[in-house]
Amino acid sequence: MTDKILVTRSSMPPIEEYIEMIKPLWDSHWLTNMGMYHRELESRLRVFCQVEQASLTANGHMALELAIQSMNFPKGSEVITTPFTFISTTHAIIRNGLVPVFCDIRDDYTIDVSKIESLITENTVAIVPVHVYGNICDVEAIEKIAYKYDLKVIYDAAHAFGETYKGKNVAAYGDVSVFSFHATKVYNTIEGGLVCCHSKEQYDKLYNLKNFGIRSEELVVSVGANAKMNEFQAAMGICNLRHLKGEIEKRKNVVEEYRRQLMGVKGIRLNVMSPDTEYNYAYMPVLCDSREQRDRLYSGLREHNVFPRKYFYPLTADAACFKNKYKEVELSKARDISGRILVLPLFADLENDKVEYICNIIKRLLTGIEVL
Ligand SMILES: *Cc1c(COP(=O)(O)O)cnc(C)c1O
């Protein structure tokens, strides 16, 4: 029996490196309010993501919520989105006074673009797709539909930080792309978020929304929340950004080991990798043949101190708090996949022998042979 292997483990820089970074904060006593690290990280991320503008926030959810708010949609407007995501995506829409219209998904777990048009009504204002597990949505088709019907596109790119699609950083897609830098993500600022956008005007709107609309000591230009990233978060982000490439390389090795071990194993299907995407190896999803298999793997692994997660089960559309509140739509594929999906532990320092240990349990559980 090994020590607990959780689904993820936060990346951290060497402690000395972080301490060196935060020492100046004890000199300046400037802990937040767009300090030097906030400004430095925004500028580094603009370069890293190859985007015109990048606005840091306290967390990924606020980045998403404020990105949607910055579009000034009329209350009650409809937003087409996926139910196969973290609850944050759906909450961000609803908390803006908008109505989520759920669309089914494809085999790669992202929104089924062939079903979007039939969901568009005169009240539709936007599409909020998600690059699930770092699988990039059909961005070209989404762009075409958005152009044809004059809709905004807000990508929840929380899973896709650092990825490129057809040679272009994913941050460039849509009217805005939103990232989460939560402790559990590939790249973290402890808690944090980022909105990437194409204009200074959009950046200023986000700035006002994250800082009470305050432009100067005596000038408040609009109603805003407080969603600023503080200096300790930004310092963590600057350190972690230095190590990101190495972390992704290590994750890649872990994923390759998993795939070697699990390739061709009957009863599960591995994520289909697209040659157009340079991955960040954020997650290790496996799709089981049946719900019973999935639940057997889930509890069987837990009995051996391995803690996979059912991301994303249930669908956000089926969350207890939305029961019977939104239009009933056909989500057969999303519901089916949600019942069969399991995400295995994956982090940069997960050793090969641990991966082998996990895979051996899976193989034995799938063949029904008792694991001792
Ligand atoms: C993590 C995540 C979020 C929310 O980000 P936080 O930083 O935790 O607020 C939103 N959407 C998806 C798909 C996520 O995985």
C-alpha cells in the first residue's frame, strides 16, 4: 500500500526562490493594488500568451464572471455553453443574470459545434465553450457561427494554459480567453485568473470591474467588484512561470507512461490527442465502457489509496441547484460520457512506478481479478 496518491499536487518553486521574491514586499509594504509583481506578471503573460492584453484576477472564476460582465449583455439573454465542465462556467453565466443554454458535446469532450446553430434564438448573445482537459474546441467552426449570428465568444480556457493550436497560443482565440491559475491547475498563482483580450478598451473595462471602478483617488468611473490579484500570488506566478516548461515536460512523461501502460487495455478508452495541439498535459482522463466499470475503478482505486476524480460528473446542467430551472435539452452524449469518465492522478513528480502501480490496479479491476 502506498501513501495517498491524490488526483493532483500543486507545483511549487524551490522555497528559497519564493522567499527571495517576496523579501522586497517587506521593504515596500506594498502587498496588493496592482503592485510591481502584478504589473510584471501581466507583462510576462502578455508575452507568453502572445496577446495584446492580459488582465490578472484573484481567481479563475472572477476572471470568467467579469469577462462576461464586461460584454454588457442585456439581462435574461441566452448564452450557449457546455454542461461538461466545472460548475464555475455555468455559475459565471447565471450570476451575470444570463440564461445558460446547454449544448451537447463531441467525442473529444468539447462542445458539439454541429448542434450550436439549432440552439440559437433571437435572445442568444454569446457562446461560452470550454477546452476540456486541454482538448481545444473546434475554434474555426465556432468563429464562423459567431460571425454569422453576431455572437461573442468567451473561452473558458482554464484547462489549456500554455497550449498552442495550429501553432497559435490558445489565448488568442475568441473575443476573450479566460484562464484559471488555481493551485490544482498546470500553472498556479496559488489562486488566480487571467483574461486575455485584444484591445486596451477591453482591458480597461476589466480593470474597472476588478478594482471598484476606481481610476484615481477621486475618480470612480463605474460600478465594480474587487477581484485583484495580490503581490504574493503574482510573485508565486512569476516563480512558477520560470519552471512551467520543465513542469509540462515532466507531465508529458507521466502521461506517456500512463499511455504505454493502458494502451489497448480492454474496457477503457484513452484521450484522443490532436496533432494540431501542443498539449500542457493537464489531465489524464479515461473513458470506461460502462458506468459500472467507472464506479468500480473509482472505488477500487480508492481502496488502494489512489484518489481519481469523476470530472465532470454530474453535468452542470444536472446540478441540484438548477433542477427544472433551465430548458430541458438533449444532452445524451454529455450525460453518457459524464457517467463513464474518470480522471487519474497526474502531476509533474508522479513517479513511473506509481503510474505502474495505478495501472496494475486498473487492469486487475477491469478483468475482475481481485487485487490483494
Ligand atoms: C478551475 C476552473 C475554473 C475556475 O477557476 P478557479 O481559479 O478555481 O476559480 C473554471 N472553469 C474550469 C473549466 C475550471 O477547471
